[in-house]
Amino acid sequence: MRVGELSKRSGVPVPTIKYYLREGLLPAGVLTSPNQAHYDEGHLRRLRLVRALVDVGDLSIAAVRDVLVAIDTRDSLHNKLGAVQEAISQPSAVDLDPLAVADVQAFFARQGETDCVDVTESNVTHMLAAALSVARSVGHDGMQDLLDPYLEGLKIIAQADVDYIARQSSRDDIIEAMVIGTLIGDTVLKAVRRLAHAQVSRDVIGDRPALEDDES
Amino acid sequence: MRVGELSKRSGVPVPTIKYYLREGLLPAGVLTSPNQAHYDEGHLRRLRLVRALVDVGDLSIAAVRDVLVAIDTRDSLHNKLGAVQEAISQPSAVDLDPLAVADVQAFFARQGETDCVDVTESNVTHMLAAALSVARSVGHDGMQDLLDPYLEGLKIIAQADVDYIARQSSRDDIIEAMVIGTLIGDTVLKAVRRLAHAQVSRDVIGDRPALEDDES
């Protein structure tokens, strides 16, 4: 198909497609004449993935490029999943609290994790240390106690995620499911967490008064 | 203390404090002279909470105001937790897919949920329907199958969250723990989810080749 049809089928404007081509987020089409290129279903699919990363994941062009490199590198699915997750977890600008970094390292040690424990080497580890640093800065130095029960619950969730990914049949489907599942899954998780809070709090603190009189 | 000391102790610049006062995010100090107001520990605490909402939660001033109203309204802890969660879950601009809305309603029906099932009435429900709508728009119409296992895992997580909240001793501590725990908890959860993925995928798909030859 020509670029006009690629635009029509993807809903992405032609100038944006040309920008992605220049930035290397979309492979060049096959030239059918000096001024005309031909695109196939692979281009359409890649374009939809780029849009999902930009729109849903709110990723920068540089981060999208990192994700695509991770996807296109020949490696095992397990390593590829790790690389994609690193790419979509860009580090924040938060100053890390050494105590929070120590909490994260203690958590990894308890869990027998030896990969990616260094905050300077893993975006995911940095994200965790940054969140605990912010908590400490507003006086919450006990949040690391939540890490073990969080991981326990998240293993059930990860099992469902990995089953969902493994159900996909082709290589492209699996990779897309990893990226989409991780990004959209984060938002789904946030929303369902609210429901879980409502259900649990109804049982645990439903009848407890709001301590209105304790204004100390 | 005077506004200069409030600024020094909170790390928030005086012009920003004055802006929050004008916007009603911080109650006025007690006037000790026509041009001088006195602030107490309650102001400092509220100011730190506002900063956490702005910096960690990335909330707009209007959303911060909604959270503070929810906090200051006399109600049970359970209802207050719900109101705070609604306030920090601002709806996205995503067009909802009616099929995704039906998926969310079916999920709520399965779970026996009767509150907040309407996407026009609940920000949390809207967030969930929006995430599933985006998934559908990129060809993933099976993600609703993840909702039940997600809730199962999140109940373990919510139990830890509610225990953490209930451990706080004063009314102000409990409310702050709700807000901070929900906002920072979302990021902690995202990071720990990556670790859970890594652990589970090592077991399930670790040895599976990446299907490099299936380029169909």
C-alpha cells in the first residue's frame, strides 16, 4: 500500500508517519519509483505498536526506540521481556535516599534476586528506589514492609500475564502482547486496585469511625 | 511560625505557598498583624501533603482540591478512602468502546459489585473501561480475562495496604497514609510487577525460543 492508505488504515496522519520514518521508528518502504514507496501489513502493525507506546505508554521517541530495539534484538523471550520492561520504565528525576536504596537491596536479597539489583544499572530498580525515597521524604519510612506482600500478590498477576502472552501464536503477537500487556496492564491494575481496596476496607475498617475527634 | 519559616521547613518557596493559599489548598494563617500571619504544624503537614499530591501524583490543582475536600469531609474511613481514590483517579480523554464498557460491567457483576459500576459516575470505572478500550483499539480484545486473576492478586496487596493504613495512630496519619500509600503504592506496584514478571517468566517461558523464524 502507499503511504496514504497506510495513514488511512492506521489513523496516523501522513506527516506523523514521515516523522516516524525519519526517526527510524518505522522501517523504510520498498521504493517502487523515485518518489513512491510501498508499505505492507508489517508496517501497519509496527505503526500501531508505535502509537500504543506513544499514546498509552506516554513514552518519548527515544524510549520508543529503546523498546523497538529490545523487540528486534534476537534473544530468548525471557530476556526480551526484561529488555522491553527496562525500556518502558524510564528513570525519574527523583533524588534517591540512600536508606530507600538499602531497603530495595534488602528486599532483593530476601527474594534471592541477583539480577538488576543496582539502581544505576536497572531502570526498574531505580523506579522502586525513587518511589520509596519520595515516601520517606513525606515521613513514610515503613513502606518497604509492603514489598513482600506486594510481590506475593503480583506473582498471581504475573502468572496471568505470562499465560496471556504465551497464548499468543506468532512472534509478533507475543511481543505486542508483552508491550501492550505491560503498559495497559499497569492502568488496569491501578483501577482494579481501587476496587480491591474498597472490598477489603469494607471488611477491615468499614465500621471504624474516622477518629474525627482526634485532631492532635 | 511565619511564612518564611514555613517555606524553610517545607522546602516550598514563599510565592508557591501564597499561590496555594489563594487557591484554597492551604488554610489561611492566623493574622497577628495586618500584614503578618502565623502558621502552625498543621499548615506544615498540609503543605507537605499538597506537595506529595503535586509531585508524586502529578495531580492538577483542581484534583488536589478534590482530594482535600474528600479528606476534610466528615465521613467513615471506608467512604473517605473511596472518595480520595476517586479524586486521584482523573478520567482520561480516551473514547470508550461500548464493548469494553460491557466487559467492565460483566466483571463487576461477577464480583457482586453494585457500587460505582457506571462509567459516568465513577472515575475508577472510567479508568478501567478506558484501558480496555485502548487495548481493543490495538487488537487486544482478550484482556478482560485478566481482570479476575488481577483482583485475586490485588486483594492480597489491598490487605497489606489496609493493614498499613490501620497501623497509623492519628486521624491525620491515617488520611496521609491513604493518599501517599495509594499514589506511591501505584509506582511501587509497577516496579515490583516487573520483578514478578521476571520471576514467573523464568519458570514459564524461560526456555522457550523467541520464535525468530515465524515471521508471519
